[in-house]
Amino acid sequence: MQFGLPALRGQSRFCLLWGAIAWCASGASAFGQVLQVINPADAAQINAPRWFATAYSLDANSFASTKGLDHLLGDQVYLGDIQYAPRPGKNFAVREANYTLGYQIPGWRLSVFQKQSLWLDIEEKTLDLLYANMANRNLDPALALPIDAQFVGYQTRGINLEKAFAFPVLGDQTLTLGVGANFFVGTDLRMTRAQGVAQQTSTGFLYSVDTNDSFSDATYPYIHQATVSAQGYSLDWGLRYRLNANHTLALAVNDDFSSVTWRNMPNSQLSVSNKKASKDAYGFTQPSLAGMNDVDRRTITQALEPRYQLSWVYQADQSSWSAYGQWTHQQMMAGINYGWCITGAHWLELGWEQTFKALSLAYKGPYFKLKFQTQQPFADQTTISQMSVAAFLDF
């Protein structure tokens, strides 16, 4: 696997092709949302032994079409086919893929997993600069545009154990608490920060940027030969409060109280400047570089970004409503879903999500679930592509 910055080169091409594919353990908690947030309290709903397998993938950003993302960040030559509309202030892009195989019994879940996560935070003015440079368009020469972008991408594999506890409260009310522990090893990491300033000239762009880049696959002259390794842990926890036979509130937090220690990491600290504004054959500015590569490698301690989810579910015999809010990386996503029973245990569900202006359609049955999500027509400011599948095997 390879992480690239500022270009997300070679990353999760299956995300672009397939959107999001999920095989969910118990289905309800992670099926209807954008981010995969598992609530350990859901293990209390398990009523029989069951094997489960999961595969989840996501590709989304807040500023351009998915097709245009690689053009904008320099991975492909611009052909004039990008939809670009960043929102004011901070923008972001996310690509994720998780795979899980596990076994569950009432109150318990045990699984092994592999996880890949890529997250880019980038300021609106930095995107304006990238787009102008890519499309060969001019900006106001009186403006000094700030450059600020931060990228974190990593891959881990490990084991997860969850336990749920149910407590009766009053009447039909029930409180369920759950906790999950994750222990894993890291296989790939890239953490990069770029900050600086740029300005339009009559012949191109003049800019000065400082970067700090730690990349597990990096190589450069005289670097000591060593193998990158990492070990880490994180905590998941959640609760479900059943108000009555129809209404349930839930709170879930994933990757809380986390720490990952990466050893023998390469690190580069560079100053990028362009004293003479010039461009290559494709129109991209050619920079000059100065800085330092750490030939001795270093140890890096990474804290994973927690994910928070608050949800409400109304469940009747023939219909259901649900609403959720998710928070991570200082970004919020929220949506609503409406479901209706076709026949027996077979349901259809329609959903809408506000951050990406996304519509979803899902089928839910006793042993199979299918969901597709994409942005609504004419919503060209953001992009999300998602497909989810779930299957179950009981004993």
C-alpha cells in the first residue's frame, strides 16, 4: 500500500469504483450512517451464536467531484472535467476501508480486523490555489494565499473484543452499556503537514511552503536500513437507552483513549520555494527544495481521532424512523432514515444525509441487507459514493 501527499496516489482505488461495501455484524448500528461507528452495547441484542464478516469502504470529500479529486491534487492531468466548489474555511477528504471476521454470542463479540484510514484537512484558499494552478487560471495578484493542509493515512490489523451489559430501569425502559478493546499492529503510516503562502504573478505562482512528512515507505540516500513496526490500542464504548417499546436513544464512541507507537519511521522536513515562476508541460509549477531527511529514523506516537455518534430510533410494526449525528476531525455529519415493511421481515429504507447532500436506498432482510448512497442531483459541492451489503450466518 502507498500513501501519497499532496496527491493521494494509488490509494483505495476500489473506493472509487465500489463506494462503500459493508458486511455488518448486527447491522443496525453501522448500516445507515456515513462513517462506520460500532456500538459495543449492541452486543446485548444478540440472541444466538453467529459468525459474521465485514467489509466497509468509503470515498468522500467536501469540495469537488470524486473524479476531480485526483486532478485537483496532481495525480492526473486536468482535462476540464472537474466540478469544484469548496465550502468556506476548512475542507476535507476521507477514504476508508475496513475488513472484519468474527464470532458473537449473547453479550459478547470477538473479531479480527484490518483497517485503512486516510483523512485530508485542507483550507479553502489552498484549494483555490491548487485549482487555479491546475486549470491555468489567474488569481488576484494582490492576494497572498495561505497554504495549510494536513494528511494522516494509516493501516492496521488486530483483534477486537466487546462486552455488553443490560440493566432494567423502569417499566419497559432498559439501559445497555458496552465496551470494546482493540489491540493491533500498524503496517503503513503517512503523516504530513504543509504550511506556507503563495501569490499569483504574471507568469505563474510564487510560493514558499514548509513541510513535515513521516512516511513508512520513504527511502532516501544514507538512510539506515530498518523495518518499520507499530503496536497500539484503542477503546470503543457505547450505551443504548430504550425509552419504551418504540423509542431508543444510543451513544457510541470509537477509537477513544488510543495510542500507536511507530518505530524506525523515516522523516523529512523540507522548505519548498519557487523563486522563478515556471511550469512543466502539463501546467504544474516546478518547485525547488531544501531541507533535511532524518537518516537515523525516529519513533512516533500517534493518537487516533475518536469518532462520536448519537442516534435516535423509532420502531413500529410496519415503519421506522431514525436520526443520527456523527463527529470526527472537527467535522459533523447528520442524517435521517425512514423505513417501511414490505412483508414479514423484509424492509425498505430511504435516507438523507446533510453534509454530502446524499440520498440512500436500502433493503433489509433477516439474512441479507443492501444499501446504496450517493449525492442528490444538482448537489455538486460535495461527493460521496457508498454501497453497503450485509449477510449473516446463524447456528
